[in-house]
Amino acid sequence: MDNSSVKALKELAKDGLTINMSKYGGFEQVGSIGSTLPSVDTRITTNPGDIVLYSSNQIVIFYDSNTWSYTKLGHINLSKSELTNLLGDEEDVITLSLK
């Protein structure tokens, strides 16, 4: 993805950005990024592996599908079962960093 949200997130993650994630709805992990990013929300149906911005200040990583208004940030190329195993706990911590 190449949009203003991704560019702003990359700036935040340049020195590493740790996000505490919580399970929500049995199909996603949600975590506050601690800042507000520009958003371009559109109504989409997500797929397992989709990474989106919600309410301009939360990262959502899906291990199943949902339909809502989000700004798409990226995608993790893992199967639904791999994502569920990785993200299915009540709480997870992720760190975003740039290579």
C-alpha cells in the first residue's frame, strides 16, 4: 500500500513501534498506535492477513473477515490457520520496524 497513512506509519516505525494488541470479535487483533494518522476510510471486506487503520489511531490485523470502513495499510501473507495460531491469543504484542 502506498497512501498517506502508510507513509505516516513508516515515520512512526522508523525507530521501532511496539503495539499492545487485544483480541476483538474472534477475528482480529486491535491495538492503539498512540498517535493519530491520516486516514482514507472506505467500506471494505477484509481477508485474513489484512492490516488496516481504524479510527485513525488503531492498527487492526485480521485472522478472519469483517466488513467495515477502514484504511488499508498492508497484508501478511500467511494462511488463515497460521494467522489464527499467531494472533489468536487474548493479547499479543507486535513491533513494527523498517529494514
